Amino acid sequence: MKLKYVIGGLVAVVFAAWAAFNFDSSKLQYSDISYASETGSRVKIKGAWVKEHGADYNSHENLFTFHLRDTADAVIKVMHSGARPNNFELAESVVVEGEIRDGVLHSNHILTKCPSKYEGSISDVQQAGSSS
């Protein structure tokens, strides 16, 4: 009977170690293009769409491509496995998760940050304050 407890305890320890390892490896850090290129690791890069380069969605391959400018002003081509986000054209910033291979950022997740319709400009706030 004690052997069952020992085996059960070992299984629990192995499972806890496996869960901790997988949780730690699933965390992605924010980076810039330069660091991601050097390390080849999977990262999140925050930047903006370079509209001059355009954007293209290939429905046959389910591949969305565009160019991203990061906060350090570096530009890279992004190849996203998936559809174009619905509000991509309106986004003021973009966060792309992926890894750089052969000078291209290969992504599987894009998060867009659109301007809030609830935020007014400073002049709107000043005008509202002066009229009361």
C-alpha cells in the first residue's frame, strides 16, 4: 500500500515540474527587431504598420504580409499565418508575436491597438472646461 503513495507522489512531482517548465517557456518578452534577430528567440515586438509598403492577404495560403517599424525605428517584413485583423488599417500600434528567420518575422498572433473613441483631444477638454 505504501508503494502506491510513493508512485502517486512521484507522479505528482513530475507533473508539477512539467507544468512549471511549460508555464515558464510560454512567457514571451517584449523585444525589438535587433534583439530578436540576434537571439532567434520567440518574442513580442511592438511597432507600427509601415503603410508605404502596403499590406497583402493571400487567401489561398492564409498568409498576411506587411512591414513593421519597431520603437527603435527598424523595419522588418512580417509574414503572419492567419487572416488580416479586422481593424488593422485603423490601428495606431501593433504587437506581433513570433520569431525572425531569414530576415523575416514569422508570426502566429497579431494584437492591434486602435485609437479610443472615448479619448478626446486636449483642446476638446480645454474647451469643455472653459464653457462651464
